[in-house]
Amino acid sequence: MALLAGNIVLPGQDHYTMGTSRRRCLKAYAIGTGLPVLIFGVLMSARVARVSTWLNAVTRAERIIRVAVSTAFIGVGIYLAVRCMQA
């Protein structure tokens, strides 16, 4: 069995003696199996780009949240230290 110009050629059969209906079926099969893979690949690449954008936004927000939380912890620590010294 060999692959010749996108068509499967069985032993003892050359490319020109294969029936046109079989060639059409094989081409339809090739398109039918290749098209979903192409669509899936395009959708996956678009999703990766969106996830990347979202992840960059989360990274920027994480920096701001870290500063806010650390400031709150330091503020609470100072408040408790001062309160403890006054008691």
C-alpha cells in the first residue's frame, strides 16, 4: 500500500486505474479528518493568547494585593506592639 498524491494506492493498482468515486471518498475522508484538527488548533491558539493576557492581568493585580496585605500586616503589628507597651 502506498500513498500517491493524497490517494491510497493498493498493491497491483496504479494511480490512474483507481475509480473516481474512490478518489472522491478518500479526499472527503482527508478533509473530514483534517478540518476538525485545524479548527481545534486555531481555537487552542486563540485560547492560549487569552489565557496569557488574563495571566498578565492577574500578575499585576497580585503585586498590588501583596503590597496592600503586607502594609495591613505591618500596620496591625505596630498597633498591637504599641497597645502591648501601654498595658
